[in-house]
Amino acid sequence: MSVYDNTYSRFVSWAKILLPLAALTLLSTMFLLARKVDTTDSIPFADVDVDGIAREQRISAPNYSGVTVDGAAISIAATTARPDPENRDKVTAEKLHARIDTKDGGQYELLSNTGEIDTAAGIARLGGGVIVTTPSGFRVESDQIDTALERTEVISPGPVSAEGPTGKLTAGEMQLKADEAGNYLLVFKDRVKLVYTPPSE
């Protein structure tokens, strides 16, 4: 029994010396065979345009909502929006859907491909082809529509074409606003041309 103990003890003693030496030898071999790093080489992803990333920051599915001074509820949603790097009050957006619910129960919806919201000026400028649907059944198309954010006012500064229950019309300008009595009026003016379609019996 003592012979076994002596042999085992000697084995453990040698193992305590040889195993660390073997590990040290392996580590030394790894460092010697490792590929030298060329410190003059650039880091693979070091060429990053930080300013470009800042310019391309975007917000997904933003939503703006509020109540105008005349009591109408307004909401504007978009698929994406980007803040203006030079003016923090401006945001450009894509695929906008605006909705105005007037206090008399009317509902106006506006769809556009592009747009810009300027909170300092209190206006949303929709462009890229705008479609407006009115509670009276008109569908209005225009290149640009300006919508106020603090009051109920929708203006097309350029030509519009519309189609509704009374027929088709074209005009140089369209405006929706509330009068002093709180009534909401949709007005077409400037070279208005109406092709009347009588109701079918």
C-alpha cells in the first residue's frame, strides 16, 4: 500500500511541474505562429459618414394630433418622418394621412405622398399629389394642400379638380375654413368650371 502511495505522490508532484510547463509551451507557440498585425492598416469599418447617419435619422409611423381653436380635432399620421437638421421645428414626411373632425360632425380626410410639418409656423404642407374627401361627398385632387394646425383652414394655393354628387368641377383655388358663426364652408374660386350631372331617377 505504501509503494502505491509513494508512486502516486511522485506522479502528482511531477504533474504539478510538467502540466504548467506544457501549457506555457503551447501559449508560446500560439504567439510565435500568430499572424503579425499591420498597425498601418485601417480598421475595416472606420470609414463611416457620421454626418450622413445624422441626416438620415428617421421616425417610423409618427402621429400628430391636436384640437384647433374653433374646436375641430386634427390628426396627421405618416409612414416615416425626418427632422430638418437646420430647423428643429420642421419635419418632412412620406405617405401622410390627415383627418379633420369638425365640431358639427363633418369629417375631412387628406392623403398625400409627401409633406412637411412646421410647428413654429403652425402649418402642414402636403404635396406630391393630394386627395381630399369631404363630408358632402366630394373628392378633390391638387398638387399641394396647406393645412393649419391651430385652426380649421385648408387651402389649395393652386388648381384643383373635384368630383362629387353635383358633377365635376375645376377651379384655381379651394379653401375650407370656419366662419364667425362656426359654420364650415368649402369654397372653390378663381376660374371655377362646373359640369353639372343631374341626379339619376
